[in-house]
Amino acid sequence: MAQSSRRKDTAFGFGHQADRCIPSEGEHGPIRPLFDGAMLGFSWLLVMAIGLLLLAEASLNRPPSITMPTAIAFFVAVGSGILLRRRHSWVGVVLHIYGQIAIWLSLFVMSLAIVLALLGHK
């Protein structure tokens, strides 16, 4: 019987997850890790920028918006986690999503406190 150059995913020993094949090292060349790293960095940069969006809104003399940045940050975190699922385990994806939401929340609360403090002095 000929052996395949792909290995089986043994993270789950049942169902369709066991039949999914993961490419072996070097099968995609150097492009795949570069793409994954760029996507990971861009998603973190985007989430941090969304967290600081309140400072830009305050400089435009607009009332701070909470709903839209929350929805954008959530979908960016989950979307990038789904795209990274091919490369990382489900625990790594969950930690990625949790970390992005935690960073966004801390930056958002910090920038909201700054905006409210500045608006209180006017």
C-alpha cells in the first residue's frame, strides 16, 4: 500500500475530524507561514486601532460610539481565528480570540476614560 505524504489529524479520534488531513512540513513552501503571520499581525493591529477609535471620535467632536466598534472587534477576532484554524489547534484559536477581545476591551475602556475625562473638563 502506498503511503500518503499527508498525515491524519489525530486531535479528535472520532467523526470527520479524524479524517481531515493536515499538510506536512514544506508542502506549501514559505508562503503559508508568511501569510499566517501577516494575517495574525494585521488582525491584532486592527483590533488595537478599533480600541483607540474613541480618541479619534472625540477629536471630531462626535459623541462616543460603543456598538459599532464592539461589533467590528468581535467579528475581526472571530474571523481571524477561523482563518487561523487551519494552522493552529482549537485551544490556540480560542486563546487568540480571547486575547484579541481582552486587548480591545482594555484599550477601549482606557480611551473611553480619557474621552470622558476630557469632555468633563469642557
